[in-house]
Amino acid sequence: MLNVLFLVLGIALLTAGGEALIRGSLAAAKRLSVSPLLSGLVIVGFGTSAPELVVSIDAAVNGQPDIAIGNVVGSNIGNVLLILGICALITPLAVRPLALRRDAVTVVGASILFLALVGGSALDQTDAYIFLFALLSYLAWAYYTERSNSAPSVELHKAEAEELSAIPRKGLWIVAAVLTGLVLLIVGSQVLLKGAVGIATHFGVSEAVIGLTLVAVGTSLPELSISIIAAIRRHADVAVGNILGSNIFNLLGILGVSAFLQPLPIHDRILQFDQWVMLGSALLLMIFLYTGRRLSRIEGGVLLLFYGIYVTLSFTVYAG
């Protein structure tokens, strides 16, 4: 029970810290006259991955590579199958292919890059440089394609920045929000890891399983909250775009930073199972987006069904 309490408390601290950091950063960007486009693209799209970033770095530095990598891979799987599945059930997610084609292709490309780089069963500093270079290339591509205000994705990222309306206005509150967010993220990651490792030890399952499921879902709560709010408000592009941006940063940014700090050996089950589920979910999402130009409720149900099958297999066939 104590380990479960640590897990729940860690998730709560990470969620609150991520929200505070995003809102403080958006307020600071507005004070510095940063465009809503860049705020939505970088701060919201990548800021929602702050819990994953802190947890994976913490795990990597403390010699827990299974949680560091499992958190990223599991988050990307959960973002597509769980979060977008829930959002599509709330309301069909009609999307503009021109607005999302770049990001959807990048998610698939980043997943394939991950498969290629883990072929040697580990990620090292060389792989980290490749991931980070790919992330910078993506950001340059995004900036180049969105310099024109006529680009449909401009409105998507502006809407992402505006989705969070309750942001601090005064300078002191802005600084307090950013610092509070960082502290909560750091403390939350420590508490979450303590609970996750304790649960894995108690039930005799690997840290990779816990990282891929409980930790991954817990650190994805900021994406879940923003995407559900966007779905309720009928902002379909924001819901899908937020998930795509987060998945790109998870793979290229978080794994890049984590592997740079510490070589990360890959658990056998990730090589045999999870990396293929991650790639398959990215391909399935792209197919759904470009065939019907929307995620229907039926397709959302399919995504959720696949996530249920994935979690079941994680705790049975691939629990070791």
C-alpha cells in the first residue's frame, strides 16, 4: 500500500508540476512577445512531456534504464491508443491532413529511427546525438513550413497555446509558477520512481513492465487533460496535434538527453514486443487520419481495444 501511495502521490505531483510549468512558460512567452505559434508548438506540444523528461532522466542517472526507456515507449503507445481513443469516443476527431501531415510522418519516422538505433540492444551517446539532431531538424522544418500565416498548422499551434487560458499575469507569479512546476516535477519523479520500483519488486514483474504501463500512463496525464479539454471544446486538431508533438519530443528529445547522460541498455521485451507496438500504433493512427481524414468513434474504440490487449499481454505473456 505504501508503494501504491508513492506511485499515486508521484503522479499527482508530476501532473501539478507539468501544469504549473506550462502555464508559467506560456505567461513568460507572452510577456516576452513570443508568438502564439511558437508557444503552442514548443511550450505546449513539448511542455506536456516534461513529466516524462524528468522521470526518464532521473531513472537513467540512477541506473534504471528499463524505466527510462519504458516510460518513453509506453507513453507513446498510451498517447495514441489510450488518449486519442478516449478523445475520439468523446467526439469524432476531424482533422486537416495538411495541418498534421508533417507531424504524423515525423512520429512514424522517429519510431523507425528508434528501431534502427536500438538494433545493438543499447542507446549510447552517438545515438543521443542522432536523436537530438533529428529533433533540431524537425523544429527547423516546422519553423520553415509555418513562417507563412496561411499555413493551416499555424492556427493549430495558436489554438494549443490558447487552450490553457488560466495563466499568471504578474511577473512574480510567472516566476513562482515556473519554479514551483520544476520543484514539483523533480520531487514527483523521485516519489514516483520509489513507488514504481517497490511495486515491481513486490509483484515480481520487471521494472520495464511498470515503466511501460503505470509510469507511462502517469507521466502522460498532462497530454490526457489537454487533449480531453480540446475534444470537449471540439478542437480536434489540437487534441491530435498535441499527441503528435508530444510523441516526437518523447522519442527524439527525452531519449536523446537520457542516452547522452548515461548509456541505456534495452530490455529484451522492448526489443521483441513494445517497439513494434509503438511503430504499429503510429502507422495505424496515420492510416486512420489519411483515409477518412478523421478519427471516428469506431476507430477510437479500436484504439482503446488494442490498448487493452497491449496491457493484458504486458502483465501476462511479457511480464518477465
